[in-house]
Amino acid sequence: MGRLRLALAQTNPVLGDLAANSRQILDAARQAAAQGADLMITGEMAVTGYPIEDLAQRPSFLVASLDATRTLAKQLLDEGLGDLVVIVGHPDGPHEPRLLGTSNAPTAIAHNSASVLQHGHIKATYAKHHLPNYSVFDEYRIFIPGDELLVARVNGVDVAIVICEDLWRDGGPVSRVLEADAGVLAVLNGSPFERDKDEVRLPLATRRAIETDTIVAYVNLVGGQDDLVFDGDSVVVDGHGTILARAPQFREHVLVVDVDAADATDTDLPDNVRRIDLTTRNHPKPDLAPDVAELPDDREQLWNALVLGLRDYVKKNRFASVALGLSGGIDSAVCAVLAADAIGAEHVYAVSMPSRYSSDHSRSDADDLAERVGIHYTTEPIADLVMPFENQLGLTGLASENLQARVRGVILMGLSNMNGHLVLTTGNKTELAVGYSTIYGDSVGGFAPIKDVPKTLVWELARWRNEFAASRGEIEPIPENSISKPPSAELSPGQVDQDSLPPYDVLDAILDAYVGQKLGAEDVVQLGFDRATVDEVTRLVDRAEWKRRQGAIGPKISGMAFGRDRRLPVTYRPTRNI
Amino acid sequence: MGRLRLALAQTNPVLGDLAANSRQILDAARQAAAQGADLMITGEMAVTGYPIEDLAQRPSFLVASLDATRTLAKQLLDEGLGDLVVIVGHPDGPHEPRLLGTSNAPTAIAHNSASVLQHGHIKATYAKHHLPNYSVFDEYRIFIPGDELLVARVNGVDVAIVICEDLWRDGGPVSRVLEADAGVLAVLNGSPFERDKDEVRLPLATRRAIETDTIVAYVNLVGGQDDLVFDGDSVVVDGHGTILARAPQFREHVLVVDVDAADATDTDLPDNVRRIDLTTRNHPKPDLAPDVAELPDDREQLWNALVLGLRDYVKKNRFASVALGLSGGIDSAVCAVLAADAIGAEHVYAVSMPSRYSSDHSRSDADDLAERVGIHYTTEPIADLVMPFENQLGLTGLASENLQARVRGVILMGLSNMNGHLVLTTGNKTELAVGYSTIYGDSVGGFAPIKDVPKTLVWELARWRNEFAASRGEIEPIPENSISKPPSAELSPGQVDQDSLPPYDVLDAILDAYVGQKLGAEDVVQLGFDRATVDEVTRLVDRAEWKRRQGAIGPKISGMAFGRDRRLPVTYRPTRNI
């Protein structure tokens, strides 16, 4: 057996900020080297950030990325880290175009790659074979697939290198790892958080470790990028399925671990496998403490994902503060607490915007929350702003209800323009699914923290957050009344959501069936729901696509999303409910 | 030689309205049969409309579509049209899933298909081989590719059937048409309009006709579907490259033509080719007039595309009228005339919303246009609506400028909610590219008629539309002053666009290079543009992605689009201009 000390660098890149991302990798390499590591591995595309979308089709972006990777190799050498073998993810190109269609259609000119750096140079580069093109991934559209497996022999141990989707597909490069007799399988990942994803991801890594009889070193990115949240949770599993080390979720970390891997043998290389030979100095290796993080429970993971998604959107887009409307209801309460957890209460500006229809409890619940959480809090009554519109234009009924919501949007955007706040829009996934919102009104905002959280889960998270506070002897941030009272938009006298919508537990269950599980309307009825309710909900969902298209970005936390997972036509007039 | 009478049914389906789409096909079949056709061919997915996006992953949608196709075959029989061979496009499924990734990821369960109907039955079905996944197409993501070529032998002539992208790719089913000795190549298309597309599409059809020594019958859909405009322009080309018939652009048409095709031979079928044998009665064939439409010039095509995109979005989404702000500037003037051309001046409601900064010429130019075009026209001054916000919130500077635009947005949406108008947003492509607009202000609206038209082209179209009117002895709709005066947002005293932006001819040229041609900033400078200007424009473009994401749908009329052609990260912080 050969012993290697591995370092898994779980970094949080800013997309396009090549210099900052390289500094993160250098910092990680310093920590890895100080702990005596032989080999460090980053996440997928750690040099550029991920996903790079159509930047993959810009030659100048590819040239700059490759330059940054070469420069990183030199910087490692300059800082005395040249001996450490570093495997980094980056786009590689421009290459001969893979023509996707006609000669005037866009082409793919890049690989999604991992390069092995040592002694100031790129020693070899692997190109991802399997390009995912489902859910949030569009890689088949923008990358050229690779067809060669790369093995880096490091101090006599063969380390096979693959990227993310390569691990998930049967066949492909991973199936050749066994033939190639590798001791370690290094996997660079950009694997977004989803609820319960650790229930598929860890078993997969374990299964592949056993199948290929290797030690799998699974490195994931961490951080928010637009509507994705990478959760880290990097892990090392041996060929018996034992977890040797595991990094925490949702924060940067360098996970260092010793592995005893099979010695390389000099069998002939299978077809399409390339091998490079590297050695590191036999430098002193300090003792390592075990480093196996435990995952918190489902709701805490979810909360942390929402917090990180929000924090990184604010920070990476260089906002210093956020503003949001605080209604006393549950959605804005949860968003305010998420914001305070993400960037500190002192950077959160809440605005109460009562109308003539706002109840006393709305104001007092909003006051109460602001007080508990310690965020900035002001009141801007809307009556004097709404009335001139109503009078001049003669607006009544629904037009008047929407007007109130839009006046609130104008207030928040005005404060944003004056003070530089990012406006948060507080709508939940259930509302978005059925279009229960005012476009350019309560939908105003640059980021939607709970966009992918159904209403019933919003309540659950609120209760969890209060319990979490109580368990730590802190003040419960969310007033009980905001959790327990019937939800209302308060746009007309005595209005509650259930005047227009089915009860939220029924609505969320129908949405899960119709949207999440893609069941037809008739199949949803067969599950036991009332036909008229199913017809109404499916009609609302089919008509709400134009609103969803114009929605703000928000963290995706489930496989059942309404963003790119659900690309539907706006002009869609089914003859009957299907 | 065998003579066949072909009918190319250029229909305009409404996505999802299976009953209405089937009626369109039945109507076309009636016309085809009355003219003695043996074989009718529709466009791609004529039964459902195209593109169906993620509806392809809903089993219930697929079942309903296949039911509709079977029902259509029976309806043809019931109406005495059972003898006519009809090839229709529709999705076909659900089939065994093509697993795209993990077991919990979405899967593809449908083919993009063409079925041959006769005597009340589906006789055979072809599945598209090449699934485009570039530009506006995402088919690889949602469909299973086919692997068998289908030949329908009709009265002794072999008709090979392929679908759209199959024709564009070298290799694949079309390359087997020659081996299969087919006499006619029927191609079902959903090919969206782009500027100058006829310069690639017709030469391609011609080249394939010559290469395969067949008569190519190229049938395209017509109509607007969200941001796509299908232009029709169906065409029949013989093996010498001669155009035998051509349908008009932008309207429904049944193109009937006689073709003299090679007789079928009884050579062995190549692998993966299936053949079915059909005959039609030797019914009387009335004489046919030649039917070869001529394409109008580039600007007229473009105008017609914008008109159809707007008309179909309004009609298919069941609006009866549109509303828009009329500023006296060129963008809103062009949008108003497009709307009048699309749905009739009597359904267009223009609102002048002057502020304290509005010039006299703004109002008079708006008045003048409304008068010339005959649209509804009202004035809603904004001063009394803006002031309460400014006073209550203390808004100044940019916040005050944006406030004016947002108050206008609230007015238009209020009128929309009261009267059911679809609001048009009048921003052009240049503004959208650099983010020169107020979010929730002038960007308010459900449809953006000139979203894909650069500012310099807006002027060109305005001049063309006036010339077109003059050539027909009609009043020129657009006041000369709206075309010739310097563009201004009029949000502060004396403001003109060129205070903030480079001259539009320079700006559009830089955008074409940076966005359209995907050149790096340095390469754009090398073309001869001022470095500071290039840096400023590229910075604006990179920062405007979040606004573009929240934009309204609008017709796509060029390969250089900012919608799905250009999927970029919002959080993107390049270290330097790349």
C-alpha cells in the first residue's frame, strides 16, 4: 500500500473573478502544504466559478481562464508550493468547434476540464466526458465532451481524475478506472444543494468506491451562484465504503486526510487512458486530527442553504445591505430573519408599509419581529401615495388591490436607488406557482430568498428557527402570531388567502403532484383531491408562466423547481386539463 | 416518372390547443383534397404547436397529443378525406425513459415525431434523429432521438420523411435517402424567422435536393409562439435545384404542386430503413395555377415578422387590446404602429404621460402620431402622482428619475387591470443590452415588440414604414420629428441619451462585436473603437444580465439575441474586460 496525504479544497469562487479565485486556491494550497499534503484537489471549475453558461462560447474568456490556470501554477511555485500536486478545475479552450447545427449557429469550443499542476506547469489536462443537460445543467449545449481518462501517478499511487457527472453515469471513464488499476479516484464537482441530496450523493460515491475498488475523493464547491447553492460536503470514502473524512456543509474548508491506496502496477494501459508520473518530496507530515463533519438535520441544512444563497448573492454582487417590506406575515418575517442570519441585522432595512386595510396585528407583529431581530425598521404608510392614483385613474377592485402592492414596490425601489440596498422579494414557491402575486408589486426585488420554498415549508422553517434559537438560549426571532394567524395579502377588507386559494396543505400537495411529479390533472384527481380544486390549481399554474419568467433569482433547494427545471411555454392553451 | 400531387399545409397552431390545431389541419386537408392532392404534409409538431418545452416530459400531455393525432386520422376519414395521405408532426410517447443523469433527474420520454395517416389510422411514425440543442432549441434535453428512416411509398413513389434539424446535419437519415432511392423528401419544420435566414435555408434545401436527387418538400410552421416567429415560406425544390412552388411568408397557406418523381425501385432496403406501401384513388385532378411566392425585401420581412409576433401573442393569449405609453420618441412610435398593423388601430390604447421635464415637442409628436394612426389616445400627467413619493421618501437624483418611470409603469398596469389591455413595453435591443432602462418602470409590460431590434434598426424600420405608406398613397404614420430628433428619456432637464451612452451607431457596432460575434473587449478595441468606450459598454453589458432575465417576452428576429441565445450568469465579476 502507498500512503498519500490528500487535501480537498472546498473553495467558494466568484464567477469570473479569476484573480480572487486563484488566491483562494493558493490559500488552500498553503494550508494543505502546511499539513504535509502530497496532492490537493479543488471543485469543478474552481478557477472561474461554476456554471459559466454561455461564457464557454467566448474565446476571450477561455484564453483568460487558461492564462489564470497557468499563472496559478507559477504562483504556487513562487510561493514555495511547487512540489504539491494540485488538480484544479477550469474551462479549457478554445478548441476546434463542435458544430452544433448550421454554420451560423453557436458552437461549443471548450472542454470542462481538470488540470494537474506541479513545479510551475500544467502537467496534463483531463476533459469531462459526460455533459449533463437536464435540470439546471446545460453543458451538452456549450462544451465538447472528452474521450480520454487521465491517471496521475503520485509517489507510486495511481490517481484517476474525473469530473462530476462522469461519476453518476454508468459506463464512461469511471468504468475504466478498475481496468486502469487506479488506487484513488479524484472527483471534481459542482454539485448544487437539493433537499435530501446527501441521500443520493454519498451512496453514489460509496458505490463507486466499492465498484472500482478505489478511494474516492469527492470535492465539491461551496457557495451561492445566482439561483444555485453549492453545499460543499466534500468526502473521502475507501473501497470498503468507509467514510475517511468529510468536510462541513456551506463553508470553505480544506479537508486533509491520509489514504492508504493500492500501489500502482505496471500493467499495460487500457485504450484511451493516459498516465503521467509525478513525485513529491518525502517531507515531514505532521499528525492529523480526524476530520469527519456530521450533517445537521434536514431543516437546519435547508435554512443554511437559504442563508448562504442570500449571503453570496448580496456579497458577490457587491451590495452592502438589503431592504424588504415587512408585513407582519410569515413570508416577510422568515426573509428578514434569513437576511439577518446572512449578512447581519445591522445591514437589513425593513419597511412597514401599512394601508387602510392593514390590521393592527400586522403592524404590531412587524414591530415585534424587527425588535426581536434588531434590524433597521421604518414605517411608510401608503394611503397618501395610493389615493392620487385611484382618483386620477378611477381604479377600483382588483386594479386597486394591485395598485397598493405596486406603490409598495415603488417605495422599496426608491429606497434602494437612494441607499444602494438590494431589494428582497418575499414571495414563496406556492404563490409563484399559482401566480398569486402582483407583478411589479410584491414581486419587486432583485433576489427572492424563499422562491423555492412552498408555503407549508415556510411555516415549518419558521418553527424550526424559533426552536433553534430557544435551544441556544436566544430570543425566538419570529413572533408566534406571524406563524399562527391566517395568511392574508390585506389588499381589501377582511381578505385572507383562502378566499382565493385552497388551503395551503392541499395546494402544496396538488402542486407537488402536478408540477413536481408531472402527473396529469386526471391522475391528481385519482390521488383523492377534489376535481374542481385540481382544475382551478392546474389552470392557475398553466397561466402563471409569464409571471415566473419575469421573476427574480432565488436559491434553488429542491428538485421540484419552477425555474429552469420547468421550462414551459407562456402561450399555452390546453384544450383540457392535461 | 411517377406524378404525385403534394399539398404543403402551412398552419399556425396554438400551443396546447389540440382541438383547434386539429381543425386547422382538417381545414387544410379539405383544401388539399379539393385540389386533388395525393399527399399532404404539415409543419413540425403541427398537432401541438412548437416548441413544447418541458411539456415533453409530462406523460399526460403526450397521451393527449397521441389521442389527438389518432382522433385526427378518424376525423379525416369521417369527413371523406380518408384516402388522402397526411403526414403530421406531433410528440410521440411516453416511451421508456432516456435517463439523462441520476435516477431522480428529469428524463426524456418522448420522440419528436411525424406520423403518416390514412384511412382513419396512423400507418407509421418517424422519430427525429437530430435534436438541436443550441440557440433557442433545447431538444436534446427533452426528447429521445430516433434511429430509423421511414419511407412511405405512395402510388409507387417513395417519400422519405425527416424532421427539421435532420436536414441541416451532414450524415444521419438524409444521407440514407439516396441509398433508399426515394423520389421525394418530405421535411417537417419548425424553423423560426431570423434576419437573412432565407439566405441559408433555401440554399440548404436546394443542396439537399441535388445531393439526394429527390424533390424536397420543405414545410414550415407559421405564427408567433412566445418569442419565436415562424415565417412559413414553405418550398418545393426539385433535384436540379429548381423551385417548383413557394408559400408566402407570415400567413397560413396550403401550397399544392405536382411533382414528377422517380419511380420506386425494388432494391433491398438499407439497414434502419422502414417502408410502408400506400395507394390513393386515381381521382380527378383539377388544373393547378403556379404558386411561387416572392419574398419582399429585408425590411418588409422584418416588419412583418414583428407584426405577426405581436399579433399572435395578443390573440393566442386572448387579449382584445393593448396599451402602451406614447412619449413622442421613436421607440414608442414604432411600437404603436406595429400594434395598429397587428391588431387594428381601434384595439390600441396609447397613453401620453408627460412630466415636468417633458418637452412640448414630446407631447405634440405623440399627439401627431396618434392622430395619423387613429389609435385611442389619452393623457395622464404624472406630476401629482410623483410628488407625494418624492416628498414622503425624500427621493432625488437617479432615484427621482426612476420614480417617474415607475409611476408611468403603475399607470399602465392600472389601466391594464381595469380594462384588460396587454401592456406593451417599448424598449429596444440596444437599451436592453446595456441596461439603459428603469426596472419596473419603462420595462413594465407583458410583451416587448422591439426587444430584438437595435436602436439604429428601429430608425431604419420607421423610415421604411413611412416610405411603404407613401408608396401606397397612405399617410406616413410616424412624424418626421420623432425620427429625426435626438433621443431622450426626459427624466431630468435637457437630458439626452448621449449624455450616458456613446452615439447609437457606435454603440450598436460595439454590441454586435462584443455580444453578437462574441469578441473579447481587446479584440473590439482592435476593430478601431475607443478603448474607454469599449470598456464602458462591456461593463454595462456584463452588469445588465439581471435586468435582461426579468424582461418581457418579445419576438426574436436575429441570431444575435439577448434572450436564450445568451445565457449568462448574473453574478459575474470578471477581473478585467474579457
